[in-house]
Amino acid sequence: MPRIVYLVPNPEFPSGGNKMAFRHVEALVSLGFDAVVRAPPSGPLPRWFRHEAPVERTSGAPRPDDILVFPDDAAAELNAAAALPNTKVVFVQNPYSSVLGLPAIPPERAAVYRTFMTCSDGVSAWVRRYVDHDEVATVPAFADERLFRPAAKARVIACTPRKRRNELRVIRHLYARLRPGCDYRWALIDGRTEAETASALASASVFLSLARLEGMSLTIAEAMASGCLIAGFTGLGAREYANADNGLWVGEDDCEAAAHALVRAVELAEAHGPEAGAMRAGALAAAGGWTHAAFVRTLDDYWRARLTLCKS
């Protein structure tokens, strides 16, 4: 059986894409596949989440029969491996970063990459529209129900500011003007481990979504799975599952609308009424479409079919 090798050129970078590559390998090994994360020979590995994925630290050539799985934005690795005889799969997790990958290398080298795996049906549809391909398959990302789940709610607004720091400053200023003296505490999830993030979301009553240019937005799905009332931006990709039943969504970059939506979310949380209950239920139902259990089943099916094709 050939090895399935997921290349992770910058493993220390705190991104959902990196985490999902490790989770793929972790699950594949548990299913009996020969799989490994391939990382540079030096530099830190991720310390912000726990995993059991085997890691190969090397810059040497892969084995001739290795199946190589590339991140969508890894131009240097895609360019260097184009001439290799290995079976190649490009793992597209964010169409807005994927333009840093194949479009950034010579067209004749990009042309050898014809097989794509994505994290959502929405991203698969994007690849089919804009990328030359032979095969596009979805192996859905997941909001890990083993870790992200509701707990007793506190008077807390949680958010992850990394992609919209300036917008957060604006929204917090407007929110303070709209609700002077509000005693809700802010929990900025910045530089925290996955376990710390899960704990913060579990106890937060409200989540301000600062998503921006997402593929499917793990963060939003994780906040939904944690039972938060959500207000803010979809980051585009989350439109695949975001609707009026599961959040108070506003137009991209509309900070004033986001501040008003945040006020409404806090009001609902304080009222403890049926409207808040219905919105939390809607969010939990949406998160139920992105489970670890479903991910494992689809991943297993995908790679068993792929290995069968490699044998034929």
C-alpha cells in the first residue's frame, strides 16, 4: 500500500488548514492507512492543538510510490514536485489563498495537477468553476464535537480577532456607544490552544464573528457547536450554512451593522427567551452538519477509492 503524505510547509502557523491536514493524517492512521505529515526538517511543530499524527521531518525526495497531498497555497512545493512521477492531490481549503499556489507557478507545471480534494461543497464548486481539473471531491472539515460543545453560559462576548483587528476596534467602540455600561466581558481568542479556545467558546454567551475570506470557516462552526449566539460576518464561505435561523449576519465590512447585530445578540442572551433558544438550536443544528464522525466516514471512503484507482 502506498503512503499518503500530507505536505505541511509551515506547520507552526496557527491556521485551520494546517490543523485539518494533521487531523486527516491522524484519522487515516486510525483507519489503518499508511499516512504521514511531511514537514521541514527544522522549525517548530504546532503546539496549539494536540494530535497523534506521525510526522516526517525531511527535505529529501519522497518515495516514488508516495501519494502527495499539497496545500492549495504551497507554490514552492507545487512547483518543485511538478515533474515527480508521484500521484498528486491538491487539498483546497480556502479559494482566497489558493491563488497563491497553482496560479503562481508556470502554467506548464500547474497543468499536471488535475486532482483536487476540498473541505466543503462550496469550495468544490469554486474549484470546478475556476480550475482545470479531472476530479474534485469533498472531504468536509469538521467542528470537533468531541471538544467543542456548550457549557454553562457566562456574560461573555468571545471573538477571534486575527483577520479583522481594525474592524474589532471599530465594532467595540460602536458597541460601547450603543450599550454604555454593559457588563459583558470580552474574551479575545488570540494565540490560545485549541483546548483553551473550546473552553472559551463553551462558556461565552455571544460570539462576534470576524471571519474574512474563508473557505468554510472552522471558527464559526466551532462557535455554533459551542452553543453561542452569533453575530457578525460570514467571511463569505460560511454562507454555505449560515442563515437567519442560526445567527445575526451582516454584510461584509459593515462594522456599524455588526455593532447593532452584537447589541441584539446580547439582548437575546440576557432575555433567556424562546428566540435565543431557537437561534442556539439553529446554530447547533448547522454545526451538526460538520461533525468529526461524518468527516471520518467520508475520508475513509475517499482514500479507499483513491488507492483502488492507484492499483488499477
